[in-house]
Amino acid sequence: MDSLARLGATVTDAIAGIGRALAMLLGAIIGKPTPRKSWPLFVQQMYVVGVLSLIIIVVSGLFIGMVLGLQGYTILVDYGAEQSLGPMVALSLLRELGPVVTALLFAGRAGSALTAEIGLMKATEQLSSLEMMAVDPLRRVVAPRFWAGFVSMPLLALIFSAVGIYGGYLVGSGWLGVDEGAFWSVMQSAVDWRDDLMNGIIKSLVFAFVVTWIALYKGYRCEPTSAGISKATTSTVVTASLAILGLDFILTALMFGG
Amino acid sequence: MDNFVALKDVHFSHGQRTIYDGLSLTVPKGKIVAVMGPSGIGKTTLLRLIGGQLRPSSGSIKVADEEVTQLSRKALYELRKRMSMLFQSGALFTDMSVFDNVAFPLREHTELTEDVIRSIVLMKLEAVGLRGARDLMPAELSGGMARRAALARAIALDPDLIMYDEPFAGQDPISMGVIVKLIRSLNESLGLTSIVVSHDVDEVLSIADYAYIIADKKVVAEGTPAELENNDKAIVRQFLQGEADGPVKFHYTEDDFAMDLMGEAHG
């Protein structure tokens, strides 16, 4: 009976958690727009969340593209199909690795930072002091971070894919000797604007929404102690990563499954 | 309106734990009222109840003749523009300089030009003696300076009520003296009403017009500092004289020590 009660409590807690997270998000993004105040905050967060994530995204993109070029070549060359290296690299990146790896890196780099920052603002009573100054912390703190995450992650994913394709080209064409013209022209004819590029961007938008939401909620609801913030930060990375991988399967099945 | 804040029969629980069980107190306009009590009896909770950050399970909380417990979110935010709170940690925004911290409420709630804001901020910083520290970041301030900077921010919008949460905790004697003097002088010069929550008995009684001692979930004693000094109640004596044991127990649990050592108390 005890275990049944615990199961029930876990389920109701989970549902209540989703409700609270939704309430937080709606409180942050719904309301009268105040562009004069919100725009500078958004730009500042775009820098913190987006621009500062660029290095890890570019370096990872380059290496993953180079590995794809190398692995792809060794497989394709056995079938005399090394001319198809271009589309192989490009499709892997645009459809899957670009959105997914960017989102995972983003959860680790920017998501954890968002959780820790908001958690510490809570622990040091900054959120409470905002409330007491009649400033809504959801609008002032959560909203600009949410929009910055939502906008910057798809852009980072595109940069990741572009750099990755260049990495694949460097290895495939520059080092392993795949014909340069064939690399680009076969890629151009094989990659479809709507099926591949747009679907990749849609995936990235979904991941951006979920990862940023999780990171902000975990920070906003964390227990305001050292242990609480540490737990919330870990939980952001774990929950967001699992959500990304689970959603990726669902989205891939919907987009390319039929 | 004689009382700026009035709490009547307030009940509040945090989870299973009852914090207040029929708490009533009033804060007359223009006065400094001290709220004292042992640690952990929810003094900060009291300020959060008055500020509308927490809602009581029953009872009435009136601020400026408005029932805080019944206010809509919008009306509550309007009311909060008239009150201010000095948090124990100062709660300065760590990503802004001292100047920007003090300017923050002005920029959020007024349409004043930057020139006017600059003048107001410098006046407020001058009042707390930190005009020269305007460009420092919060991390560069000592604990006492951070609290004074937070005080400058708290008075930026010229509130009617200011609530101090343990303003003396962790301060050296000099900055404690400075803060004591500031609370008194700001209250007089700005015509504020002040609530000072503290357990630094001597400091807070030296500036308070009236004081409450809270223990056991309600007010156990009240009066002017002189009246409290003459109060014979055991708990008042214990608190004002800082005795380790008395009505407020030194020991958290009541199990028999010898039995506990032998492992039988919980068996």
C-alpha cells in the first residue's frame, strides 16, 4: 500500500511540476510588450547565452564534421561511392547532428549557467527584492533569457552544421582526395531545402524551447541552498539531454518516418 | 490613519509547521517599530506577509488601509511601490554597479530623464555615505557597505514604509553604529514608517519607538523599550538578558539524555 501511495505521490508531483513550469512560462512570456525595457535585456542575454556559446559550437562542429568526413570516406570508398561524401556529411549534420549536438552542448554550456544564475539570484534574495520593488521577476529575469535561448539555439545549430560541412570538406576533399566539384555539386542536388534544412531548423526550435524552459524552471524552483542549486544544475543537464534525445526520436519519426 | 500596518489574528503555516497562530500587531505611522524574537520563529516570514509575498491561511493584514490578502496582483504591485524592504543579504544585483542598483527602481517605475535619475541617485548615496562608491560592483563592497547601498536603493522611490530584515546581523560595531544612526535619521528626515526585525536587542531598542517580542507563534510582549525593560515575564527577561535556558529551551529535543546515550529513548 505504501509503494502504491508513493507511486501516486510521484505521479501527482510530476503533474504539478509540469503545471508550475507552464505557469512560470506563461507568466514570463504573456503580457503587454514593453520593447523599450525588454530589448536591451534580450540583447544582453543573446550575448551571454548565444555569443559566448559560439566557441564550443564552432570547435565541436569542426571536429564532428571532420570525423564524419573521415568515417564516411572509409565506408563509401569500399563501394566506389566516395563522390557521395558531400551529401552524407551534409544530411547527417542538417537533419540530426546539427540540432541534436548543438542542443546537448547548449544544455551543458548555457542551460546549466541559466539554472545556476537564477538559482543564485533566488538564494541571494535578488528575485524576492525584485518582487518587493514591484518588478515581476518572471518578466524581468526569466523572459529575456527564454527568448534569447529560443532564438540563439537554432542560429547556433546552423553555424554548427555549416562549420561541420566545412570540416567534412577539409578532410574529404583536402586530405583524402575526393573531387572538390563532386563534393559540392552532389551535395547541392541531394540536399532538399524543405525536407532537410527546414526540418532541421524545426527540430532545433523545439529543442531550444524545451532546453531553455527546463533550465529556467529548474533555477526558478530550486531550493535556495548550495546543495539545492547544485542539484538543480545537474538536473537541468540530465533532464534536458534526455528530453532532447527522446524528442529527437519522435520528431525524426514524424518527419522522415513515413 | 494612525496605523500604517495592522495585522489581526494572522495564522500562517509552512507545510506541516505552524509559524503564526493568531498574531496581531500594529505599526503606527511615522514610527520605528521593532520586532524581536528568537531565531527561527519566522520574523522574515512576517515581513514577507506584510509585503504580500506570502499569504496567510487566515487573518487580516492591512497596509496603508489596504487589505494585502485581498489585493489583485496589479494592486499589490502598486502598493509595493510605496513600501521597501532591506534584505538581510542586501540583495544587490550582482551584475550592476552600485549606481545602477540604486537607479534600478527609478528606471523601472518612473519616466525621469537620466540627468534627474543621476541627481536622485547621488542624493540617496550621499545620505548613506557611499557617493564615492558609486562605480564599484557589489562584489567589491564590504558587508556593511553592501547593506548601506541596498538601503540607498530601498529609499530611491521615497517609500512610505521600509522594512529592515536583520539589518545588524553580521556587522562590525562601527558599521552597526552607522546603520543604527541611518535608520533613525532616515525615518525622521524622510517621514518614513519603519519596521525593524532583529534580535540585536540593545541596538534595536535604542532606536525603536515601540517593540514587539514574538515567541511561540504569537506576540508574547509589547511596549515601549522602557516598558519592556520593566516587564517581568520570564520569556521577556530571558530574551532581553540573553539567558541560555528558560521558557525558550536550549535543547531542541526533550528525550532523556541518559536514556538516549544508552540507545533506549528511540527504541
